[in-house]
Amino acid sequence: MPDAGAGVEMPYAQLAPIYDRWTAENPYDRWADFVERRLKQHDARRVVDLCCGTGRLTRLLRGRGFDVKGIDGSEEMLAQARAIDGEGADYLLRTLPSADLGGAYDAALCTFDSVNYMAADGELAELLRGVATALRPGGVFIFDVNTQRKIEQVFGSSHFGDDLDDFAYVWRNRYDAATRSIEFLITLFTRSDGASFSRATEYHRQRWFTENELETACAESGFRVLEDLDDYTDNAVTPDTMRRCLVLVKE
């Protein structure tokens, strides 16, 4: 599978204009309900939404009274967010895990398996250290990760796609057990005029984390795990969990 650069674009460069339609079935309201309860429990008002994308969750939380800054590494995704919210909306272009996030926030979020993109050695720990630096003492960090089961058994070395009228896609995966990482090559066909379609391909890479990796990175960054739950519910993680959601507090 080719790396980005050989006619292959970086993540979300081409997905951005169709991203909200592509993810229309995501349960953003349920995610916002989960997050809102935790923010209120910890008296958190000033929030940074990492990897905010087109700002779907950012806007929901702002509508519920929270002061939320959106940060993302894709200018194309932020352009979509600003097109909806206006140019004055609080969105910043920052590349994780090394970005200076500013501070001091009451809480940080990183949803929809964005943390799995910290696929190189040391990036998970670097992200957590950066978030800890940006939070006040007692601040909370809420994030989710795709599990080993999802990356190995649902994604795996497979391919799939769909035709959604004005755009279509082919999604090819390659899983490497040695590095616990998976490469996604997503080819998009989007309507460029009344009849023809243009073609573009993006490269994505994710990694699943062992229990020890998560626990060590959290502890060494000054976080304590408050909750480890199944996909933004109040249910405990099980062997069938596809997405686990962690709530951390900065000691």
C-alpha cells in the first residue's frame, strides 16, 4: 500500500466536503449526552475539542452552554466547520501530538477514534502529556479508541465501499499484526460537474493499544482513569467492545 505522496493525499483532504454526509449515522447526540454529564460532574466549562473535524460535536456542546475551542490538523475540515459557524468561530489548525494546545482548560475531548491515529511509537504518550499540560489540576480528558477486536476483525485486511449517488468510495485495508496497525487507502469518486466524477485517494493509519500501553501512558502523564466504558454508554468494557471510552482526571 503506497504512502501519502505517491499520488495519495493526506487524511481528510478530499473527505472534508462530504464528511458530514459520510458520517451522517454517527450518534453525535448520544456522544454529546455522555460528555455533557461528565463535564457537569467536574464543573468544566472551558473545553478543547481535539480533532474536531467539521465541528459537529463542538457545535452541540456550545449549544449546551460550554465554551468550546475546536482544534484539528486538517485545514480542509476546519474550512467546513467555519463555513457552517462563520469565520469568527473558535477553530485552530494544530497537528497532534506535538501541538501546543494552550490552556488552562477545564476539559479536553478527542472522539471518534482520533487517538488511534497516534500510530507511531511514543505518540500516544506525547499526546497525553500535551493534554495534561493544557488542563488545570482536576481537569478531565475524555477520549475513545477503536479496540483490537474492531481493528483486527472488523477492519482487518479487507475492502468495502458504497455508492451514495453524488459520491462513491472504495475503502481498502491492510493490517500488520507485528505493529498492531492498520493502513486505510480510501479512494473517493466525487461529482465534479453535472455528469463526470473526479477521483482522489487518501491514506490513513491507525493502531490499537494494549491495556498496559494505555495505563502506562495515562499514569506517566499525570492522569488517573476514572471510567473505562463501552462506546459512550455506562456499560463496562467487554471482549466484544468495538470502541472503548475513557474518562481521565489530571491529578
